[in-house]
Amino acid sequence: MNKILKDKKILVGIAVVVLAVIIAGGFFVLSANKNNKPASSGIEEEQVLALSPEEIGLSLTLGEDGQRVIMEISKVEDIKSLEYQLSYNSKDDIPRGVIGTVDIKGSSIKKEIVLGTCSDVCHYDEEISNIKIIIKVIKTDGKAYQVEKTLEE
């Protein structure tokens, strides 16, 4: 009789453990499904609208020495900030680039961008081609815009 009672206690204990595992597993699965939203990278996506170069009065010219690009912007009254990325190819079609920001001071902007590297001495790239600039414009209303222009050779 004792053996039968011991066997029943063991069976009841096993049943309780199995039932607890099933309940815990069900709770885990249900809570995982509730939180099954795509993970956010923490970076807000910013919608960038396009502007034409004429809308900001953008002109690009190659300096007389061929070693710099002159960027001029004549319509800056509602512009808060500017960032630019200039890309080009140098000798043997090696891709090169320059990135930077521009301070908005006055009623127009003129920026000379060196085609090469400068520290103590400038080393200019040779056989420049395919010059293109992309400018990120933040207006005073906080909206972001993008302007693209290719320098005609």
C-alpha cells in the first residue's frame, strides 16, 4: 500500500512539474508575440525633399588653376545649414571626394573646395573628371532638402 501511495505522489509531482513547464512556456510564447514588432535602430528616418540648383542659386565653376571647385549660393535667406559632398574622379579614374559644412553668414555663400589634400603642403589631384556635388539643405522651418549638380566640363 505504501508503494502505491509513493508511486501516486511521484506521478502527481511529475504532473505538477509538467503542467508548470507548459504554463510557463505558453506565457513566454504569448509575451514574445506581443513584442514581435521590428526592432528600431534608434535613428529617425528623415524625409529629404529635392530642390533644384536654381532654387538656392547654386553655381559651380572650376577654378582657373583647375585645382579647386568654386561653389556659390546666392539664395540663403531661408537656409539654416548646409552640408556638402563633392565627388570626382582623378587620374586613372580613381574616385575621390570632399565633404564639409558651410556657415551661413551674409546674403550669399562662396566656398572654394580643393581637389586634393592639404596639410602643410597641398597635393592636387590630376586629370579631374565627373565632378558632382550633393548638398543637404536644412531650411529655417526644419525641413531637409537635397540639391544635386554636376559640373559641366
